[in-house]
Amino acid sequence: MLDCGITQTGVFMKTEHRIVSKRQLSEEVYRIEVLAPLVARERKAGQFVVVMYDEEYSERIPLTIADADPEKGTVTLIFQTVGASTHKLALKEPGDSIVLLGPLGNPTHIEKFGWAVCVGGGIGLAPLHPIVKALKEAGNRVTVISGARTAELLIMQDEMNAVADENIVVTDDGTAGRKALVTVPLAELCAASPPPDIVVAIGPPIMMKFCAETTRPFGIKTLASLNTIMIDGTGMCGGCRVSVGGATKFVCVDGPEFDAHQVDWGQMMSRLGAYKDIEKEAHEKCHLEMSIKQLEKERS
Amino acid sequence: MPSGNVHQAVGEGTIMSHMETSFYQQAAQAELEKIRSAALTPRARMAITVQDMPCQDPEVRRHNMQEVAIGYTREQAMLEAERCLQCKNAPCVAGCPVKIDIPGFIRKVKEGDFTGAGQVIKQTNLLPSICGRVCPQEKQCQLPCTVGKALGGVDKAVQIGRLERFVADYEREHGLQTVPHAGPSSGKRVAIVGAGPAGLTCAVDVRREGHDVVVFEAFHKAGGVMVYGIPEFRLPKALVASEAGLLESMGVQFEMNFLVGRTRKLSSLLKEDGFDAVFIGTGAGLPKFMDIPGENLVGVFSANEYLTRANLMKAYEIGKAGTPIYPSRRVAVLGGGNVAMDSARMAMRLGAEEVRVLYRRTREEMPARAEEVGHAMEEGIIFDFLASPTKVVGDDKGKVAGLEVLSYQLGEPDESGRRKPVPIRGSEHFVPFDTVIVAIGNESNPLISRTTPDLHVDRHGHIIVDEKQKTSLDRVYAGGDIVLGAATVILAMGEGRRAAAAINEVLQ
């Protein structure tokens, strides 16, 4: 019997997913810890949740689980404010409740591979962390490559340093670590002898695509975790479909991780951009509204 | 859209000019007064005018989300009820999946006792305002109707569905809805997986017996296909919420945003959480695609995705809804069922300039409710029968540019006696579209079966059940689309009811 989420008599409580803490990690990146005892208990590395900022008009936002604490009954989500919906989510404060469904998707297949290289770009470092942890616990030697545009956007570094055997930092502008793209150290590691046994890449699609291209000539098994457009996250809508090895797969029920060498990246990226124009407009409007609110607040 | 397009449509859609409710009302009142002067012979009953459903003007409604059918007036309902012959053998009841006492409730309507009529229906159907709107009556209760048979057509049958809807709406609008009585607590607990038609029906029936009932739903609203799939203009969401509210008043508990199989395993519900039985009503929920080239281009949607965005996520409330809807001008809908009709009519309401339904056979074979096809035609949806795409053609940005369509002709009759569509070789032609909605049905969602090892499913992934809806697992029952494949709301309700009876029996 669970100690939380279910009362002594075994009846489920109406689970209220309350935000218990919130921290801004960089200008655009937020970390929230949400009460979700059953999800915290069940989730495994690689799985995600769908959240909504309200029940009426919110979009359903898929977010990978960055961490979970089964004792406290919380899950940690790290997200970037890339559009109107994530902006509205960022406006939620501790004590507020959100809608949360999960854990969704298949857990990462963890075993003792030998040497694992885990590449995280930007916000992708958040979902990468539990995978690094799990690989380490399974007895692997784990090298992390942490990449970001600039030092300010580099997240999860204390956490990564705590678990990884090695953490190679790169930034586009050289403000932290090497001034390079993640594929540069990745290529160097692939050329080592013996080469890595597995590579896991999570980050912007373009980064994952180039990681796949980097490892392909070396024939190193490479996994990528896809974050496509989704509605329900349970297989019902098919909005998340991608071509993998020529077959159509649903990211929500067949993924989210796939063989990066088999993913049709061009198609995946064009599908991700399906609502770009509408979203841009909504995001700008949202930005404007927030600035007005801020101004009004300052005035009063 | 010019009305010329309507006539361009293949098929025999007789399109009547639009009449306001007041017209039907006055006609009904006059006829009612006339027939009330003497006792009616069966012949005289059959001579009464079939009451049409007052509807919003097609020109108006195709730009709004409000309900298309307005509902009978009191007089219309009473007049339509007079058409019923009160057959002793009641063939209509045999055609009803939940066996409503149809002559019984119609008799009450005739007498003007609408509350009484509601009570008769509620004995076997708790969701009449929904069934009255979405059941395919012409294939069920109205098909064997004696009046329809005598008058030579199912469209002349007593309009049972419209009467059912009238009675249910009357009850709700007059605040006469009664909460079904839950029996004294049995101390037993039942879990219902999925808050769709099968699950809700099962929940009511087991709750009546006094069992504790918890309904687990993955979405943030109860109703299943009735909230994500069937559009507002055909089934108002407030109505579904009100019916689900009745369940809560009965003491049924809802656990929303809870995915059994992921949030918690089915086996944990039975072994750790003290549930004595489980009913699985998770629906079809895994959209089928055509399996033709180009189906992953931007602008191709499953009907599930398109309708969920529009209905559940309210994407039509542009500016308020966070969920965007794809801006479409020329829309192709593939399929011939109710979901295809819903998608086409939704696309029209969301601002498409032209919507075409492509169907491989002809109107006669279309599985959609006749009324929906008629409504779609009235609204200017164009039907391309004997046509099916062979590929989706994309532009240089990975977006849909159109379809390559193959034409068919009717060939020799097959074993069933129906003439088979045969492709016309070399008839492939390009038709420009920017949006393609695939509405060719669903496969079963694999989530529960994948996470529940001993649950037997067939090769389509449908859960295998016996005649009492029991699965291969002890104390686990299933019903609705997860068993049937894509079927109807009412068949799902029928299965939910049967499962409830079996559960109540074992928990005695």
C-alpha cells in the first residue's frame, strides 16, 4: 500500500498536483517541483508527463521528468518558455495547482553497456540527468557532454558533476568550457579506442540529428529522445508520429526514445514547425500582455 | 460557398429549403387539434405527418458551433407520439441495445406526461439526452418499426430518437432530473477505467447496487469520445458534463488525469488498492492511417487529433485556447463514417473554403448516420464517391499540396450481394488540398494490454471477453470500443451495462 496518494482505507484521493517549489534557472528556464505521489513512485528514466496550466483553455504540454522524489511524492520538471503555453506555465507559483498526467512513454532501456556517452543540449540536459544517473547505477562508465548557447543557459551542472565520471562542457560562444558544438567532443570520443558502447542524445532536434550523423560512421548505437507535438500523450491522436526506419511510429507510445540513425529528422523538424506562425503570434501577444501587466504592477 | 456546390455532390441528397421552428410548431398544433377530435384508427395514425427536426439554418450554422438540431416542440413531440401504434410485440425494443421500453415512454409523451416518459427511459438508460442525439436509430429501434415498414421506408418510422431527446431535454430544462438511487453500501469496490460511454454506464449500474465506484480517466474531462470526438454542434458539452454530474451526485468518484497502466498498473488496483472488480472501457484510441506515401506531411491529421484539438481543447475559441488549429482552406476528409462527417463539418466551421469527403464506395454503403450525411450536404460539404487517394503530395516545405486520387466504379456484386468498388486503371488525378483528415477508424490502444501481461487480446489488440464481458483475468471485465473496435456510443453503453450485471452478480 502506498503511503501517499491513497488514504489508509485504500481510496484514492483526488490528486491535486500542487507546485511545491519553483526556481528560475536562467532567463527562459524554470524548474518546478510538483506534488504527484503516484507519478513519483512509478516513473523511470526517460519518461515524461503532460501538464496543463488550467483545465479550460490550456494546451497539453509534454515535459520530460527531470527528477523525482518518491519520499516527498514530487516530480521535478524543467522547462523553457518557448511559447505562450510554457509562458503561462511559468506564471504559476508555489501553492498553485496544475493538471499533470503521467508517467508516459517507455522508460529508457538501461543495462550495463560499458562506456556510455550522454549528450545534452540546452534544456535537454534536464531529461538527460535521470538517464545518466540510471546508467551509472547500472555500472556504466558515463561521460556527459553538456552544451548550451551560452554559460547562462547551461543547467544541471552540479547534478551532472555529482553523478558522471566526466563532464565535458561546451558553449557556442565559449563563455563556459570549450567554444564548440557538442559534436566536436563527441567525434573525439567516438574516435577513441575502444569507442563508446552507446550514445544518448537529448536536445534540440538539429543537435540530435548532427549527433546521429557524427556517430553513424563509427557504427555506435545512438539513442535520441524526441519531443514532438502531442495532445493526449497516450496514443490517441497520432500528432506525434515520426518515420523511424521507414515505419510510422508514435512518440508517445512507441517512444520517446528511438534509434537516432533511423529517425527521419527532416520530417520530424518540419512537423514540429506545423504551428510556428500561429504560435509566434500567440507568443508575441502573450509577451505583450505580460509586459503590460508588469507595467501596471509597477505603476500601482 | 455557392449553393451550386451542393448539387455538384454525388448522391441523392434531397435538400429541402430551410424552415424555422415556428413553421413546424404551427403545423403540428393544427394537426394535433384535428386528430384529437376523434379516436384514431391505425390507418389514421399512419397518416399523421412525420415530424421533421427543426434545425439551425444551414447557411448560418456552418459558421457557428451551436447545436444544429434544435429539438421538437411540445406539440411536435405529442403529435409524433400519436404515430406510434403501440405494437404488442414491440419490434423497436428488440432493436435497442439497452432495451428501453419504447412504446411505454411514447405512450406517456402522447399523454403529455413528459416527466413520466423520462422515468420510463431512465429505468434502462441513464444518458437519454446523449443517446437521443447520437444513436444510429435508423439501424436500431427505428429499423423494425411497424409504421416505417408499412409506409415503405425507415425514414417514415416513428422518430423514436427525436422523442427520446425531447423527453430528456424537457427533464433537464425543467430541473426534473432525478439522481438514481445508490443501494446500501455493500463494502465492495469497483474500478472503472475510462470515463466514456461504456465506463459511465457501467459505473451507474454497479453504483446502484451499493458498491463503491471509482472512475479513472486519462483526460481532464469526463465523457470520452463524447467530449473529445463528437463536436459541440452535435452534442453540447454542457450536456455531457451534466450527465457526468449526475454520477457524482450518486456518489461515483472520479480520478481524472490518471492513466491506468502507467500512473498505476491494473494489477495494483486489484492486489494493493482493494478493488474487488475492474471494468476496462478505454475505447479505440489509436488512429489508423491509410498507409500511403506522404501521410506524415504537415497538414495530415488523424480525425482524432483534429477533433480533439477542436472539441476538448476548444481550439475554435481562437485567442482563448492555448491549443492551435491548423489554418485550412481546402480540406479532404477520408472516410465515410460519423467521424468523417464530424471532421468535415468541423473544418467548415473553422473557416475552410472547401471541404470534400472522399469515399471509396457510394452513399448507400456509408456507415454514417443518415441524418449526419444529410446535414453535411446541406452545409455545403462536397462528396466525392468512388474515389480514394493513392498518395499525399507535398510541397518543398513538407506541407500538403494535394492528393493523388484514384477513381473507382461499381463492379460485380460480391458474396454479400453488394457491388464491389473496382479501381479504374489509369484514372489517377491530382486534386489540390492543404489539409487532409484521415477518418478511417481506430485500432485498439495497446497501453493496458502491454502493461497487463495475462490479459488476452486478439490480433487487432481488442480485449477478448466472454458473453458476460469477462476478460481472461479474474474479476476483470471489458466493454466498448476496446472490445468491439470502432463502434457506437450506444453499443458501448450496452456492453457497459452487461458487464455491470456480471460484476454485480459476482460481488453478491
